[in-house]
Amino acid sequence: MAIKLEHTEYGFVKDKGQWKCYCTTSVTQSNGKPWRPSSYGKTKKAAREKLEAKLKKKALELEQTEQSEVAKTPKDINISNTLVEQLKIYAVKKQQDKHLKLGSIKDKKDLIRNMIEPYDIGKKQVNEIQRSDISEWIAIIRKKSGENRCKKAYNVITDFYTNYYCMTENINYPNPAHGFKFSVQKSKADPMRIFDNDETALYLKACEEMGERGDILQFILYTYCREGEADTLTWSDWNQGDLIHIHKTWSKDENDKYFVDNRPKTEDSDRFIHLPVQVIGILNSRYMEVEGTALGKPDSWIFPAVKNKTKPLSESTTYNRHKEALRRAGLKSNMRVHDLRHSGISFNIRNSQVDCLSALSKQAGHSSRAITENIYEHVLDSQHRELAEISSQIYTTVCPWQ
């Protein structure tokens, strides 16, 4: 709280027959207001001595105030070790380690401020929190803010203990946030929609009819990358063959403005993917048109904006082109651009003759095969039924009662 009474040097000015001595650098007081003290004297020396006495008196007052505040604070409370402060530190650390984007850290700060800081648990020392404390806090938050919001706030705490505090800071401390259950259901407002084989053919035909305006849509469907990952590709990301580097995407800054983020959604989203011949053909055609020009430089966008070619294609333009392709193909208009990614992955699962799920998972940027299995479980169910039918036919050759 105390201010530092520092200045580079004293300044002097003649004022109404006296010398005015002042500090050349103002200081900010605890109330946020600047303070630049001055004193008057018949001589420079006298004015300076008065100013130094004033500064000394102010410094003494501040020191006494600071000691008084320290006395009021319980000595056994370490403010920096409270759950709230440690969560803030951990969020910043994750961002610095490139595990969190600006939008994510903003969300976490909001959760900490609104869902944890106002409650008793936020003021407790991280090494004193017990499961009973977490349980009581969950009961309050669940009743006040609902199951979904409660789980998001809980995830902030369990991530801190599971992946940081109990792993690196205090490995012998039992994780107080482990194992709490939530009955959170996925939102039904925007469910996954997937093209079947016939719809995929109709959509690709519509994209082909649109010419180069449909290239971005074909790219997403064939490679099942995320929309922002496709929009922000540059020619340096492509090896002029069957390999492309996915490592950028759209993000929002603290003012909710879009910018190209060199860190994709997750660590596993930074990946090299092998391209099917259809995509290689699209890229070759586009590169031949710009080769030798400014638009063909390594740092130029593969899919540039319509008006300003120095910027990447915007999500809104990609969305409008997607809607046009759906109209041309006579397909339902409720398909999102992101559903092209789901449709591409599902198409490969349905039509591959071998188990390609692990390769699909890595190509899609998922952190594990299990995540891919969980997301596309409904597609795999049909494969399991087909496998059961094939097994039935095979075992008829050895079954003793057939």
C-alpha cells in the first residue's frame, strides 16, 4: 500500500520573489492520485531543506500506516498462498507455457472472480483445503448457479490440484478435489450433424461448381481440420507435396477482436497431416495462379480474404460460401461449417477397409484415440454391427450345430 518517495532530482523555479523547490518525478499515492510535493524558501537551500523535511514526515506516516496494517493481518495467513491467488498464478503460468489462449484465461479469471473468490474456500490456504470444504462449496454453487456453471468452476480447482499442486508443489498432499461427480448433459441446442455418403458427393459437386470459392470448403471436408486452421494457412505451411503443417487458428483477444493465433486449440492440434490427392490438386491449381507474385510468397495466405489479399479468409466469408454450397446441393441449411470436419472423419470411419481410427485421431488433432472413439461412437456402432454380421457368417463354417 505504501508509496515510494523517490525522485530523480530536485527542480527549482523562482516564484514571487522566493525559490520553489519540487520533485522532478511525481509519485502515485495509494488512492491512485499523483503527488508532487514542493516547498518555498528565500534561498534554494532553504527551499530544499523544507521539502526534504516534508518528504521525511510523509515517509514516516506511511511507514506507521503500513506497520498498523501488518499488525491487523493475522500472522499465520499467507495471502499469496490462498486458493484464489494460487489459481490466478497458475492461470498465468499456463498461458506463459502456451497451454492457455487469451480467451481461455479470460474465462478462467471470470470463474475465479465470480465463483470462487466470494466464498470461504477462496480465502483458505491451498494446503489446508479438505474434501469437506470442496463439497460444501459445490453444494452452494450448484444451488446458486446450476450444474453446468458449477462444473466449470470445479474444473478450475481440480485442474490446479491434479495437474500442478499435488504433482509438483506438494506431492504428498492428498488431492481434495478429486472424484466429484456432475450430471451435466451436452447441449442439445447445436448437435453434431453429419453428411452420409450421398450427401457428401452432392456437397463436393456443389463446391466444384463454385470454382475457387469452394476450395476452402473442400479442404476442410477432405482434411477434417478446423475452420480456423484452414483459414490461416500460408504457402510456407505446405511442402508442395502431400504434407501440410497445421499450427495456426483464429482467436479472440481481450477486446473480443479476432487475430491469427500461432498457437492452435491444443498442443496436439499442432500437427503435420498427409493430404489426399484431391487436396493436392486444389493446392497445385491455386499455387499456379499466384506463383511468382506477391500472393505466392511463403508468408502469403493460401486462402486470402476477398478484398484485402494481405489478410486471411474470414470465418464469416467461409460461412457464407458454405451456405451457398448447401443451397446448390439441395441439402439442409442447418449444417455448420464445423460439421464438415465431423463429416470428413465419419466418412473415413464408415468407408475404410482397415482400422484407421488411431491415424484419424492424430490427423484430426485429438489428444488420444479414446477421444475420437467417444465423439464418433455412433458411427463406430454401425461398424460393430457389421463386424457381428461378418462374424456370424464366418463362424457358420466351424459351428457344430450349423
